[in-house]
Amino acid sequence: MAITKQNLRALNGDEAVAYAVKQSDVDVVSAYPITPQTIIVERFSEYVHNGEVDTEFVCVESEHSALSMCLAASATGVRVFTASASAGLALMHEILYVTSGARAPVVMAIANRALSGPINIHCDHSDSMVERDAGWIQIYVENSQEAYDSIIQAFRIAEHNDLLLPTMVMLDAFFLSHTLESVNVLPDETVRKFVGTRKIPLIRGHRGKLVPFKLDPENPITMGPLDLYDYYFEHKRQQEEAMQRAPRIIKEVHDEYARISGREYGNGLVEPYRLEDAEIAAVCLGSTAGTTKTVVDQLRSKGIKAGLLRLRTYRPYPVKDIINTLENVKAIAVMDRSHSFGAHGGPVFHEIRHVLYDASIHPHVVDYIYGLGGRDMPQSLIHEIYKDLQKILETKRVEKPVQFIGVRE
Amino acid sequence: MASKWKFTIKDFAEKPEIFMSGHRACAGCGPAIAYRQVLKAARGPIIATNATGCMEVVSTIYPYTAWGIPWIHTAFENVAANAAGIETALKALKKKGQLKYDHVDVIAFAGDGGTYDIGIQALSGAAERGHDFLYVLYDNEAYMNTGIQRSGGTPHGAWTTTSPAGRVIPGKVEYKKPIGAIMVAHDIPFVATASIAYWLDLVRKARRGLEAEGPAFLHALAPCPRGWRYDTSKTVEIARLAVETCVFPLWEAVDGEYALSAPSKVIALKPERKKPVKDYLKVQGRFRHLFVPEFEHVIGEIQQIIDRRWKRLLKKCGMT
């Protein structure tokens, strides 16, 4: 398939998301404004009020209701979208679990913002990291182009009948949400064709006959019943089985999209950067990867064998890809833009170290908590991290396994 | 919006059950009667959604269900948002020509906890946005599913496990929140109260609620033998006494215009028929602790608030 001719537009991350939703034939959007996600709902409101979309758009009275509406609409069989951030996502917390438990393929964009308190509107990953166990697929993007591309892919992934897993796409507050970028957009009909229409699977209904898995007066089913110790466990296990199927589907959708758009992000799960022969490497998520790639290039030009692994999906956690790409690296610095208070480092660190336990050789792995509340992460600080790794490489000793970087002492 | 729809006891018997037998509600459960009555008002396809609570629990223990219509439960405080989501999705499907029906009714069911307290935000939001759905509040006046805790719908003086009949404080200190008036203040097309003792009135109001274009709110008093502490055979009797004592008057407000319903109108026209609240209180164990000399004044307080609210209602209905 030939790569489709595309239009270059100046869009910030939020606008790129709104544009992707506009093109994805979404039936119901229900959302509540919160900085820095607000531009998504503002742009979408304009599309609605200018008659550019058919979508039913409902401005609700809270994020809790936004997701509750999306969940019930999705259960009625339509394609839905919502967006949030920070406190808004925290308010949705309860319904995130209900949504994944109901196997409702809701797609949501998150403009990653610090959690209160103290109140702060800027970027870190605390809001979505705390939801990593909620049964949603989580995709972290590096730039606005990827935000656009990932939203379109997310509908295909979430609604895939082998999955039926709600999917959230994370973009960094302000660094992406409010920063203008050149974004290539596909023609409407190309996106429409790619996302297709939502297909409802058949399930075994109450009387044993196959019925569509939705609220349908012709084939009534009871959704969200009381589910006690005799069945709940099996239903939770089914969610995990769907998550295990997710890497294959995410890769397939990513590859198919790459063929029409000409854009790919690693294998869709992880994006290794100059890792093949790397001795030292960083691991990070989101927009920091862009800065880190520049630092890697600078180090490489000096002959230092540095690399980067960007995790694109955090759920499902790309275990095999992490082992395959990192096991030959000798010293690894994980960069965590959130923290688990009282724990030994941030969540990304925990999980990277954890999976590398199964690798044939165990590299040194250290953690840097950075950028909380939108604190800038300039190249100079990333250089410091790689310098530390070089020292670990020389001395074969780790002095501080976990430290904060870019913070006043 | 006057409904031309007629309903007789024969129709009632012949109409297929939507809320079916076999559910696990207690003997004498008022809410189960309310559900059955509301669903007898069906005029076509319905999708129902239910807040967390007794009725969700007793009707859907997986893999069993008492529901003959599509039904969804998601959480406690969001049933109005769920109804809004279903209604919006149906609108989207219709616009695309993908809805097999001309119209599908949407009903949200919730108890008093899910309505007066934790669910009022979602309810208020959905009412403000004008979604076309019927919200049925089955009011058994406490959190019965968790074991009888006080809610905003629990009346003054009532014993619950969180408003116990103590030596110093005799039951619930606060008064019942006037939820119906709050909903009328949202300027929605139809709000009504109903009691399961007056089934024809209840079914007719449920039907009018379905026929209303926009949000409709039906507040159904549904006594609970476990929580109110009375014999399971007395449910309907007590539901009737609530109306006869004007503790729970029956009225409807169409486009904000209040009107008394027949059982309460009779009392308005013949005030001598109004029974003292004592008659209602003395048959329920939850008020038993008030019938001692040191707390008898609470019965007086209850009579006072009931009289005040009844007077105010008569004024709203143009009956004074």
C-alpha cells in the first residue's frame, strides 16, 4: 500500500487529539474541562457548533459523569471518546475500573498533569501512573504527531473484538498539549476507512443463544451484575487474558497505520534508539524522549555508546521487548516523572528492574525522579545522568540507586 | 402532555412481567413492588440502568437475572449519567439510521442514598442538560443494602444504625430533604410522588414520566420491613398510612405546576380525614423509642414539620 498524501498543519498536542477524534467517526463525546486538556474539548465544541461532525457532544457536570456517560453509551454499542487530566482523572478512578471490567472500549486522552496538592497545572505522570492497574491500555506519546496517530490507532485497538479494552493515550501537559508543532494529518476518508465502524461481538446470552454484547431491547442482557466470589475471579482473569493478547493487536494496528501514514514508533510497544551496541542507556516515557535522543546523538558523536529505550505502551507492559533491548546494556538509568512515596524509586524503575531479573545478565539499574510539577528537564541534566552511568560502567559500583534530579537540595 | 392512556387491573394482570419473580428481595420488600409497578407502565422498548443498592443486588446475582429488558449497573453515584449516556447513544444511533426502533425509553432506578446523597450531582447535571429519561427514586428512607444507615431521605427521629436511638439523642436529628421540590426547581417537565399502596396512581405517573419529553422524576415511597422494623405483611398498609397522615402526600408537577393527586386531594378537601402522624409512627419499630415520656416531644416536632410541609404543598397546589 502506498503512503497516503497528507496535509501539514500547525497543531498543538490537544488540537492534534481533537482533530484525530473529529476524523474517527465518534458517536458520543462526553467531557469536562480541566487544564491542560481543555483545548481538546474547546476545539471539539467548535467542530460540533460549526457542523463539521455528527457526534453527540455532551458537556457534563464532572469527570465522574463524563466517564460514566461514555461507559453507558459504549455499552449501548456506539464509539465514544473522553479526555481528562490530573484531578479529573483521579475523580474518574472508580469508573476506570468499572469501564475495563465492563469491557467497554472507551478511548480517552490524558494531558499528563501533576496531582494536587499543592495544586499545580504542569506536567508529570503522577495522574496516569496511579491508574496503571485499572485495566486500561496505556500509550505514552513523544510528540503531537504521535498523539494524533495514537488516538486514531486507539479506536482500532480498544474496539478490537479480541480485546475490548479501554485505552488511554497520554500526552505531556504543556510540553505537548499547548506547544505548536507541524503535524501531518491524513485525509478524512483515509482515517474513516482505517477506523471503520465499531463491530459488536456476539456473546452467549441469558437463554444460551448468541446475542450482541450491548444493551439491545431485542436481545436483552444484564450488564454489570453483582458478581461474587463464585465468578468475579474468572472475569478478572479474562481481563488479564485480553491484556496478554494486546501486544499483538497493538503491533498489528501500528504496522497497518505505518503503511498508510509512513510513520512508525518502534514496534508500537517500545521504541529503541541507538540501542543495538549501547553500553549505557536511559529508559523514559513521553516528551522527554525527544530531548534524550538529542543527548544520545551528542554522546554518540563523541564515541560514547549511549542509547535510549522509550516505552510507548506501559500497559500492556512490553516485557519481552524490554528484556530483548536492554539485557546487553551494562548500566541503565530509568527516568521517572512520578514518584511512589516511601517506595524504593518510581513506578517505571520498579518494573524495569523487576523484568530484568529474568534477563540472562543483570545490568546495573538506577532511578532518577525528575520533572515533577512541570520542572524542566534540560539536556544538561540528561547529560549528568549519562555521566553517572559512565561512572557506574567504570567503577562497576552504584552509589545511589534512587535519586531526585533537577531539584533544590 | 395529558396522557390518554388508560389502564385497568385486567391490563395489569395481562401485561408480561419485566421485573420477574425469582429475585432475592426480602419478604414484604416495598422497592420490589415499586419496580414491578413502574415497569407495568412500559409502552415499548426500554433500557434500564440501576444505581448500586438493594435492588441491583437482589435482582442480578451473576449468573442470574430478574430483568427481561436490557439493564446495566455501573456504580452508586452515577445512575443519571448512565441514563444520559444511553439516551445520547440512542440519539446517535438514530441519527445514523442504525436504531431499529422509533424510540427507546430509558429508565434510571436508584434508592434514596443514590439520589438524595451520593447521586444528586449526576442527577442535577442530567436534569439541567434535559436528557429524555425517567428517573425512579425508590425511597426506603435509609441505606438498607449496607444495613440501615441514615440518608438524606431518612425522616426526623427515625432510628438507623448511624442515627441510633441513644439515651441522649433519640434517632435522626435532621429532617427529610425535600427532593421532589428540588427536582421541580430544575424546571423539568414532570415530577411526581407515588406510593406503592396506590398502584394505579403510581403506574399512571410512571407512564406519564415515560411520555414526558425530557427528564422526568418519580419519587416512590417504598417501605422496608427490615429497616423500618415492622411485620412483612404490613408493607402496603404502612405505605398507605404515609399518605393518609400527609407524611408522604401524593402530587405531581407538570411543567412546574403542582397538583395534588386523588388520595391526597381527598384529604385536602376533607381535612378531618387527615390522620395524626402518631398512627404512622407507632406501627414502625424505627420510631418505637419516641414513645417514652422524655422523647415524646419529638413526635410533636414531627407532626409540626409534616403540617408545615403539607400547608406549603397545599399552597403550591392552589388549595388554600
